[in-house]
Amino acid sequence: MNNGAGRRINGGAEEDDDEDDVNGDLDAWERTYTDERSWESLQEDESGMLRPIDNQALYHSQYRRRLRSLSSTAARIQKGLIRYLYIVIDLSRAASEMDFRPSRIAVIAKHVETFIREFFYQNPLSQVGIVTIKDGVAHCLTDIGGSPESHINALMKKLECSGDSSLQNALDLVDGYLNQIPSYGHREVLILYSALSTCDPGDIMDTIQKCRKSKIRCSVIGLAAEMFICKHLCQETGGTYSVALDESHFKELILEHAPPPPAIAEFAVANLINMGFPQRAAEGSISICSCHKEAKVGAGYTCPRCKARACELPTECCVCGLTLVSSPHLARSYHHLFPIAPFDEVTSSHLNNPNCKLQRNCFGCQQSLLDPGNKPGPAVVCPKCKRYFCLDCDIYIHESLHNCPGCDSLRHS
Amino acid sequence: MKFHIEDVTVYFPYDHIYPEQYSYMIELKRTLDAKGHCLLEMPTGTGKTIALLSLITSYCLSKPQSPMKLIYCTRTVHEMEKTLAELKILHNYQIKHLGPQARILAIGLSSRKNLCVNPTVVAAKNRDSVDAGCRKLTASWVRALAAENPDVSTCEFFENYEKAASAAVLPPRVYTLQELRASGKEKGWCPYFLARHMVQLANVVVYSYQYLLDPKVARIISKEMQKESVVVFDEAHNIDNVCIEALSVSVRRQTLEGATRNLSRISQEIDRFKATDASILRAEYNRLVEGLALRGNLPITDNWLSNPALPDDILKEAVPGNIRRAEHFLHVLRRLVQYLSGRLDTENVEKESPVGFVASLSSHAGIDQKTLKFCYDRLHSLMLTLEITDTDEFLHIQTICDFATLVGTYGRGFSIIIEPFDDRMPHIPDPVLQLSCHDASLAIKPVFDRFQSVVITSGTLSPIDLYPRLLNFHPVVSRSFTMSLTRDCICPMVLTRGSSCSDQLPVSTKFDMRSDPGVVRNYGKLLLEMVSVVPDGIVCFFVSYSYMDGIIDTWNDSGILKEIMQHKLVFIETQDVVETTLALDNYRRACDCGRGAVFFLLPERERNFSHFNEITWNSHVCCRGKVAEGIDFDRHYGRLVIMIGVPFQYTLSKILLARLEYLRDTFQIKEGDFLTFDALRQAAQCVGRVIRSKADYGMMIFADKRYSRHDKRSKLPSWILSHLQDANLNLSTDMALHIAREFLKKMAQPYDKTGSSDKKTLLSQEELEKLGDGSMHEMSY
């Protein structure tokens, strides 16, 4: 978790477009230092001693804040599980800047890939499309669909950056597409914006109002600095706006969009949706898969309606268009509806209290909660079962496990 | 919330208070206790106004026996409205807690232009014509005429107000200008005269600096304010200039020509009166013999201007014999105008002291000092006698008489400078004769003498020890407060040289360096780099018009401007007010819609004096009044301010040289000290506009190597200095760029508004009570 060092390195060397001739002028020894800026990962303490920046605490406090903001709305909230998300990627001139290593666009592509996989993992019932902005024009790179591979492949092929960026064009395009989708779906746009300005053909305020009317939730992740118009867009449409500090922060921010958002009240009506649960084909059986158009041995899924073969789930059947999922996918969506309550922080005096002698170890990993110097370290407590956990377990329980070991063991015993 | 400062219970209308507001109130309270004057510097955006209002009104409430009054002076109508709105919130809160006994009367007084409700009068285009339009309807002789002849029109609002007589009073509450107009309309009373009447009764009066500092106006409006009043000058960083302007006169060719026209018109009027009704002139003569002081009982509408800062004894003297008769007075004025136009014909720059000028005037034109002294009053009296109402036509002769009176009255602190042409345009003859005041303390002295406490406050009053010397007074408290912030939301930097990968050439607008192409290119590069990393709005200040023109020209030729335009739109301030207002409007739109923009601006001083004042005062005239009111570049309208160069005054200006000499001789202020002080005050004023509240953030770049020197830098306000890290004192372009990127990213992160426990920036009532008086002091530093 010592991402701080890496973070600094990446955020470090900052030059502009004329990066190349900059490095040309420097001596070799200088270059290593300008690239690393190792001095920035140090900070002075009260007595003037140097010490590495305490990223652990920073990281955890960020996580706590996120958790709090997520659970600030009531615990048992209806979530929009069927999402139609357009990812808008800004491929303007600014995206080729190299303040992220190797370049902004490479970092974006890498994390969009992880995001798409994570997104389908968490929202097996949802669909994604990709739009790019280049030379002031927005293009639809992939239509909205349920197959992660096709999106990722299409994106990786088109990563050249040039020209200006236009927020309005992108929003108009996405608005046109999202207006056609069924009413039970949640319309969302996630904009990854590198540029610091937008060159629009008309009044962007009108477009924002249009998006607001069609209930499109627009979120923006900026890569450089806070822009007023993006903030305004997010406020108006109920999305979130964040700016990435560095690569790891960017990853965090983009993955925050993977869990489903709270449902919009008007759309929260019961609805029936057609869905297929394909069977896994027997090992060794040979068939032509409909997605790659080539013969494959074993490990495929058969569409229950048209019997076409698909390589992986979730996807949409290429032949009959049925949404194909497996039951574990549905089960995976389930935990969004019943999240575990965030744990409360424990004050240090509590740990010292002789009455709670038992609770000196983390209930999860059984590690001692005390510092090496036998002083109470940071800890959290589950509000239901009152078990104590260390910070690492806290994150693990909330982000991966989705069950509280304390509560579960209580129920069994 | 409600809390105690020593023996005073302070009513504060909000649930939380900033620690610096609290310490500000403590200092203010001490000043009031000591019945002295004070200087307080606190950054904008920390709630200075409400702290002031809430403490002073609470102080009055706690001492009901003393007839204390608050006189609050603002610079613009917009600020006046804001102050009244704050006061209203406060007043409602006090009434809620104390009941009807807390009721006060608070009004704002402004010019007729802003208060008139008569549709025919207020339609006029500027302030002077509104004044004249009003007089045409309300002068005593017009009304007398109307009484006989119903065809003569009068103002119904004024008539109603006169009819109501002493019944015309406003019930106590807080009136904004808007509400004053509304209630005037509703009752049919003229709001302007009502306000002028109510000023004597009100507990809180909010009006412009001029009403106290300009002796012509002050003697009418503010003469009945009681000694126990507390006077507040808000945003007073330029107060010395306001004082000086109030006593300076400049005479041009046009003025003299206009004055000659006015004189012939007056002489026609005199002939007409002689033919019809000579007795009026005779009556005036008799009145003048008895002395000016008896003139006191004129009707309210007739006294429009009064004598500029005359010592009281003059008023008790009789007007000298040689100007008592109207014709004689006209002769004197004609000779004066002739003499002045002779002086204007000079080829050389001339500088003279008032004493020398009067001596030469008396030998050449035969006008002695005493006659000069009375010119202004004599003209006033003559115009009243001749029943002239279109006073806006007579501004020229008024200027001449104003000049004459000032020259005749003051022997020291002034000088007369005649310049045959503007230094910057030597080919165009534009002779100007200026009577310039060098001593700011002359105009403000009556205020200090008269009122118990005078509070001078602003966001930028550094170095705070210079103001008492300039204004010649002894403050009992002078303090500078810093802002308590939850995060470091301002980022000042001193940029001293170009990019470390190119020439590293030092940048400066020093005279010998400013035209160096390398320096110009480095400034261009700086801006170019910055537009590519800073979102939304950037404001860029230049030291002068000529410098701005030159540098933009060069940038245009070398293509830098074009490259800048790829990132952001460029707007430039021009000397045309309407054009600049339009540019500002579009600048804001560009920032709003995400296109991003750069605004090239000049420091306040560089603008023609009163140029922007004019916009703000006459904000109703401009169709885009909303844009013009107070040009702040806060939030996304200004994420970065670049101050290119040190905005020194034009040091070859004769007026400045004369003033520097005077300051050195009289107050022992060194020339260099004053120039640096003035330049840094301008710079701080420019960059200070980037942040207007604690939630905001912004960067400031001082792009000149001279800022890194301690003697310059240390004169910046402490709230900027405290954020200026040593590491940021000597930056090159690329280092600044790096810092900017990091800063902008850091500031874009969500943050906790109330501050963590060790860095408390908002105090609730309980927390405030917990803090003993002792510990409070540590916090404020």
C-alpha cells in the first residue's frame, strides 16, 4: 500500500509540450532527479527532521471519507442495478501531455480497461458504450453493449490525440443515444476530461439542462484542475466531480464509479426484464463461437434461446440479442442492496480501558491493535457486533468481503 | 449567537464566527473604549463588515445613555447596498433577541442620481444633470413662481415632502437604497431630501467617502453629526489619494473657454436683472456687507455646494469690498481667467508654490489673496441671486472659483504645476494647470478632530505604520490580522527569471530592462505556460497602459498571443469604459462556459481617476450595470493573477515629484519608501481580488525579480506574506508551472469546511465561551 512513492514519481516531472528539448538540455545526472523528484516524498516534522510523507494515514482517511459519503444516504437504499453508462474519453491535445507517465492517454486507457472489467463484475446487468472527443468532434467508438472485450479492444486501437475538446458535442451525442434506452435503465455518463477548456458550437448551459431533463447522471473525472463548467454539470445532473492527483488516485476515482449509484425515484418501479442463463458447454466439445467467428474447443456458453455459442459472460447474444448472465452475476449485484454499515472509529482511551481487555487484537486478522510501543493504534469497531478491527481489515471487509466476520460468527454460534 | 466582550454583549447574527473576527472585535472595542482612532487590516472574505457592524451597534445598545452614531463610509454604491443588507440581517437578529428597544434607524445616503424617484428628472444621463434637473423643479424661487403661476412645473414628491414638514420622518428600521426609494414613492415624499433630513436622526448612516472628506459636500451633509459618532472608512487603502483628490483642481483650455462662456452668460443675466428688478442685486449687496455667516438660513434645496475647507473665521468675515457688487466680481473673474489662460500659454513646465502664484497674480491681475479666498462663496451667492438653476452648465466657472479659493486659502501643502503637454505625447499640445494637494491630512483632519473614533480598515493596509504618518494622526490601535484557513488556499509566488531550460534571464519591468526583447519574451512564455495549466479565468495586471500596449504588440508580432488564444480567449482593458465593461461581461461568460479567458488589466491607479468610479456610481446608466459593480475576480473568474512588474507610479510626473518632496520635508518619509509603499499597495490590491471567501482558492504570481528583495516583499499584507513560502521566492517559469499544477490539483480535492481540531476556523458559541480572553490572543496570530 506504499503507493506514495510511486505517486510522487508519477506526478513528478512536469514539463509541457516542449518536454523533449527540456530533457535534451539537462545533464544525465540532472535528468534522473527531475524525473523522480525524490525530495518531494519527504516532509519536515515539527523538530525539523526529515521523514517520508505518511501516506498510510492519508490513504485511510481518504477511504473513510469515501465510505462515509457513500453511506451518508440511508443504509437500505434502492440502487440502480441496470445501468447504461457511456464513458466519454477526451482525446484532445491535452490528453497527450506527459505529466502522467508515460502519458495521460496511456494511463486513461489502462484504467478504463480495469474499470470496464470491474464495472461488469459489479454490475453484470449493465451496459457500457465509449465515446471519444477529438478535434472538437465527438465520435461514438462503441455502441452500448454488454461485452467488456469488444469495448476494450476498440479503445486500444484508437488512442491518438489531437485538437481541441468539446464537452457540448459529447453531451449532445450521448444524450441522443441514451434517450432511446428503456426507462428501467439508469442513464449515466462518465467523462474523463484532460483538457482545461471546452470549445463549443453553442450554449453549453442549454445542453446541460437537456441532460438534466433526460435524467442523465453526468460525472466527470478531471486530470488537471478543477473547471467550473464541469462542476456545474455535475451539480446540475447529480453526478460527482473529482480531480485526480496522480495515477493511483485516478484509479481510485474511476473505480468509485463501479458500484451502482442510488436509484432515481421516478425510475424505481418494478419491471420485468428478459434475460437468459446459458449453460456452460461440456469440456472438449468443439463449436464455432458467435462472437469471434472461429472454432473453439470447450469452455463456452450456449444461449438458451438460439443455441449460439458465446465465449464469456456477461454478454449479449450476437444472434438473438438476449442478455446472457449467470446466476453468480446476479448474486454479486446483491450486496449493493445490503451494504455493511461503516465501522466507527475507536478512540484510543477505549483501547486502554481494562474492561475491554479482550479486544486488543483485530477480530479479522488476529493481529495486535497496539503499536510496537504498546500504545493503542488506530482501530475501528463494528456498530452491530462490537468487534474491533484493524484498518486493513476494515478496508478488506467493506471493499471485497461485503460481510462482517463478527456479525456472521455471532449468528452461527 | 450572543457573547460577551468584556462588558459588552455582542449580538452576532450567525451561528459561527471566525476567530479573526472575534479578535477584530476585541481591538475595535478597545478603540471605542479609548475614544481614539484605529487602523485595522483584515483580509477580504473574513467578514469584516459584519464584525464592524455587529460590534458597534452592540456597543451602542450596551450604552443607551450615550448618543452614539455610526457613520459608515464606503467607496461605491454597490458596497453601500451590501453593507445595508448585512446590517438588516443583524438588525433583525437584535430585535429578535432584545425586542423593540433594539430598534435603530439606518439609512444610506447617495446622490440624487441614485435616490430620485421623479421619472422626468432621473432620466437624465449623468449625476450633474440630475442634480440640475432637480434644482429646476425645487429651487425656492421656482416654487415661489409656481405658487403664482400653475404652468411652472415643480416636483410633486418634493412638494409633498415640504407639506409633511416635520411629520416627514421614517419609522426606525434599516432602509436600503431600494427600500428608501420604494417608501418614498409610496408616501409621495422625495427620498433624497428625506434621507438628507433623516441623516441627522439616524443611528447608522452609510454613505460615500466624499460626504465626509470632500469639504464642499461635507459641510452641508455632515455638519450636524455629533461628536460621539464612530466613523468607519471601509476599503480605505487608498484613503490618502481620496483626500488629495478632494482638494486638487486641474484647469485646462476647455475649462477656461467654458468659464468665459459662463461669465458672459452671467453678465447677460445681471443686465436682465438690472433692467427688471435691480432691488434683488441691491439686497444681495447688503447681505454680503453683513457677512457670509448670515447666509445660513437659506432653504435646504438652495445650498448646493459650500466652501472648500475654509477656516471658520472666514465665514464670519465680510466679503471684501471689491467683489461685493456683481459687476465688480465679474471683472475680477474675467481678469483671473485671462491671467490663467496667459499662464497656460507657456512652453515650459512650470512649478510654483501657492504663495508665489498669489503674489504674481496680484501683481499682474491685481487680485489679492483675500479676494481669491472668497471667490467660491461669492459665486455661489451670485448664482443664487440670479436664480440660475441649470448648475451643470456652470461647472467650468465653479472649477475656476474652487481653484481660486484653494489657492487663496492654503499656503502650504499645495503646489501649482503647469505642463504644456503630456509627457507621453509630447507632440500634442495639451496645456494643463494643476493645483495639486500633497498633504492627505488636510482633508481628513476635520474628521479626526471632530469625531470621537475613526476606524480605518481594509484588506490591504500594509505597511500599517505608514498610514498614520501620511494622514497625520495617532491611532490607539493599529493591527493586522491574518486569515485562519482550513487549507492553504492562496498560493503566492515570486517569479524572478525565465524558464530554467532556456535563458534564465531575470524578468523585471525596471526601466532599463522593460524593453529588452528577452524579458518581453519571458513574460510571454510565462503567460503561455500558465494558460495551458490553469483552468477558467486568468487575470494579468500590467504596470501601465503604454507598457501594456507595447508588450501586447510584441507578443502579437512574435505569435505568442496567437498561441495563448489557442488555450484561452484574450480580453484587454481599454480606456473606454463601455468597451471595458463589455469585455468584462464577455470575460465572465467565457469563464462560465468553460472556454477559459485571460483578462489584461491595469492597477486601479492607472485608470483615469474616477474612470471606474464612474461606472460604479452610475451603474444604472450603463445597461450592463451588473458587471460594473465591483470588479472581483474571485472563484473561477480568477484562478490565477499575474502581476507583471512592480506598479510604481510614473516617477517623472511633476505632481508626484512635488508630492514626494513635500512628504520628505514635512513628514520625513523618504521618496523610495513612499514609492515602494504605493507600488506594493497597488500590487496587493490587484492580487487580493482573486480571493473573496475562505472556500475560494487562487494563485498569485508576482513576476518581477524586485519582489524577491526583502524591502519590497515585506510591505505586502501579512495574510499574503504568511502563505509566501521561502521556497517560492525565487522561481523560474517552469518551477512556477510545476507548483501551479500541484496546487490546482490539491485544491480540487474535497475538504472539510470547519477545519480539524487543531486548526479551528469556525467557532460556535460554546467554543467561544470556552476560550478565555487570554487564549484568544494566541489564536489570532
